[in-house]
Amino acid sequence: MFTSFFRNVAISAATIISLTLVTFPQAHAVNYVSVNSDNVNVRTGPGTSYQVTMELFKGYPLKVLSTQADWLKVTDFENDNGWIHKSLVVDGNTVIVNGSKSVNMRTEPSTKSAVIANVDRGVVLTKLESKGKWLKVKHASGIIGWMYKPLLWP
């Protein structure tokens, strides 16, 4: 009798776990996008009738919080939120300098390598390569170098 009871409990537990996995899919990875042109409006709601709260330039990175039809609710590196139409963004391929002032760009992924530029907070860079806690980036001027990831967003 006890064996039968424990077998039924085990079967019930396995069924619940299976149903949970089917009902609740794994969480999706965080989605980042980059603005695909200059003078792009971010609005207070998901539609062109909503007020414009920000005007962004090409490459500006955003984190997608949610979607509603063809609109994305987004936030930026300063936690400013709004809505942008999905046709105005591409998959995230940029980062923005998020240091307190300027951040060093170096020749190699090491604090011992030469500094080739000081990049101000808010400057957007294109991602090229990742190595540990370092990111190889390209500035709009064409300068390529390595920057420490914790000083960049995302």
C-alpha cells in the first residue's frame, strides 16, 4: 500500500513538472535594439498620436521592455522610457559610454595598454568584438579600440 502511494506521488510530481515546463517557457534573453536613422521620435505611448518625449540619432541603443503590436516599449542608459515603432530600429549592434565622465579607449583589452582616445559619456560606439570584460568598438570617426564593458551600456 505504501509503495503504491509513493509511486502515485512520484508520477503526480513528474506530471506537474512536465506541465510546468510546457506552460511556462524559459525566460527570453534581454533584447536590445539600435535606432536605424537620425531624428527618430520616442513617444509616451504606442502610436503616432502620442506626445514625443525624445528624439534620437542613428545607432542609439535601447533596451526593449515590452511590445504592443508594431510598437516597442523601450528604455535607455539613463532609464528614460518611451515607445518606438519597430521599423525604426535594428538588432542591437551599438553601445553607449556610461561612465561618470570620459572613458579610456585602449589599443588592447588591458588597463596596461596605451590609451588612444578618451570617449565622453553618451557617445555611441559600434560593437566589433568581445573578450572577457572588454569590448572592441569603433567610433564614428573611424577610431577602433578596446573599452572596459562595465563602463558601457548595454
